[in-house]
Amino acid sequence: MMKNKEVNVVDVRAAEDYAGGHIPGAVSLPKDQWAGLKGLRKDKVNVLYCYSQVCHLAATAAVQFAGQGCPIMELEGGWRWWKDDGFDIEK
């Protein structure tokens, strides 16, 4: 699904953490930029992720973005799960 670009992957962590490594193809949308919705799509599902299972940034963003008409899902486990399970990362 991600390789076919059927979803839009959105990293809601701080910009410096995104720069240190992120899911390939993910766009950075840190909290201080949420109001502009820059990088979100209304024609695709936006898969949000934050730091980990216990981080609530993605959940908070999901509520806000869905309320503005963006289709939203969350990546369970976030960045920590992605990295720890050995999936590709991009810098």
C-alpha cells in the first residue's frame, strides 16, 4: 500500500526528529504547523505517526485533521515500532 503511494504518510514528530530519520516518503508536519494542514491530502488516506505507542501526538492530530475533512489513520506503534522492527528509514 505504501509502495504504491495509495496512502500519504505523515510524521507529526518535531522537525529535528524527522530530520534524524523517518519512514521513506513521509512528509513532516510538526505540531506548530498543524493549522495549515500542509502536506495532508483529502484524496488519499493520511497515515499519521508519532514517537511510540504511548505518544499521543498522532491521536491528537488525527482528531484535528479528521475534523477538517481529511481521511486519517494512525500507524500503531509509531516511529519506535517501525525502526525497531527493521523497516527501511530515510534521512
